[in-house]
Amino acid sequence: MFALQPELKVFTGSANHNLAERICRYIGVPLGQATISSFPDGETYVRIEENIRGHDLIMVDAARRASADRITAVIPFFGYARQDRKDQPRVPITAKLVANLLHAAGVNRVLTMDLHAQQVQGFFDIPVDHLYSAPVLIKYLRKRMTGKTTVVSPDLGGLKMASAYAEALGANLAIVAKERKSATQTEALYLIGDVENHNVLLVDDLTETAGTLSSAAAIVKKHGARNIYAGVAHAVLVDVAIPRLQKSEITELVTTNSTAVRTVEGFKVMVLCISELLGEGIKRIHNDESVSSLFNIENEKNGKTS
């Protein structure tokens, strides 16, 4: 006889409650009841308010101690992913530390999206399902970007991602070489490729200070670009990013709700919902089905997938 599939229950922490509710609506399960609060000294208190014994679960230590059958950590934005190598003396590889912490806490599986570096998956000793926001962003960008288009990688590390966007959009490809002067400041040095009289899409996995995007936008505008769009999976906008975006040559920033996105007065930010993408990933993991088809980008022109 086959064992019955454990019931799926979803709980959320405090990072993105709205996204968790949207995911639950998509997969058709209620958001689990849990209390999350802080003590006066800043310690976090968690209590799961319903029975989860034997269930397939998405909170960790409390869930493990309550006898959950399997715990999947859904982390749309994986923090510390940029600290993935020891490129200077006496610095940590914090992405590996976070992976170890999740495993030690009792996570059985991780579902994440648009890691800064692919090798971070190898830091885990448990399965990692890595999704991409590209299908969600490209569906919107196809409607916005008409005419001659060039996809620009704002740095050398993003060339592979930019190439995938260019192929999906039927666009040309270019790259900006940059120099990082500090953690919050970068300078675009030169452009490789033709953007004159083209609409431009700058693509990146993450922006915090908007320094890379704004400097890349300035150099492509100098080379004759028309409308400049920025497509970013995770927009973790800090204070310094706001005036940079407001003064930049960027027409519109297109991102996702993987994190709560700040409003930028006088600047257009389009936030696309990834609840269906993550919800479908959760359902397939729960049912032991493949998630690879979620990487496909629908080609609306011929009805095929790429």
C-alpha cells in the first residue's frame, strides 16, 4: 500500500506576510496560525498555534519540535548570497554559514529564487529548488518594450542572465564594465555593444543602492539609448537608492514582491507578484513532482515555450 501524502501547512515569519497570504490563496490552503513577537530585549518569540504533527511544513525549530513530517524553508530572497567566496583576507563566507544554520535548525528542503550566484546551492547539504523570476518579468516587459531593444548587463557577472533575457525578448545584447569604489558606489567605465536609438533593458538579480543601475543607465543614455527600463528580481531599496533612482535616466524599475518594495516618489516602480510561481513550486515539491517546467518562458508570438 502507498502511504498517504502528509497534509501541507504553510506558516510565515515576519518578513513578508502579504506574499505568504497570496501564496496560500494560490495553493488553496489557509495560512497557519502562529504567534511571532519580540521580548523587550529584542529576542524573537515564536509559537505555532495549531497541531502540525506529521504534516509537511513550511517555520523551523518550532515546527521540528512539534513533529512536522518535512520542513521546507521558502526563502524568496536569500540574504547574504553575495558573500559567497573568500575574496579578501579575514572575511567570512556568510552564505555558507546561513546554509549551515538552516540545516542545523531542521530544514529538510529549501525553495528560493534568483540566487546571486548559482554556486550557493552547493553550500547546502539538503535539496535546493532554485526558481527564476524571469518568466514573470518577461511577460510584462514584452508588453512594455516594443521596437528595437537591447538587453544590457550592468556588470560582467550578469552577462549570462542578460543573454537569457535577450533571447526571450528577441533583443540584442550589450554589457557595461564597471568599477566598484565602495559598498555603496560604483562607476560605469565603458559600454560594449550598440544601443543607439534602441530601448534598453538593464537586468540584475538584486539592487540595494541603485548605484550599478543608475551609472549603467547614464552611460547607455550617453550612447544614444531611448527608453531605459531596469528589470530586477529583488529590489531591497535602502535610503541612498531613492534619490539615485529619482535622478537617474531609468524610465521604469520592474521588480517582484520577493521583499517589500519601497515607494519612490516621482519615479515609476512596477512590482510584479510571484505568489503563483512560488505557490506552484510549493505544490510540486509537496507532491514530489518536477519543478523544472517552471523555468520555461512562454513565447506569446508562436504559442511555444523556450
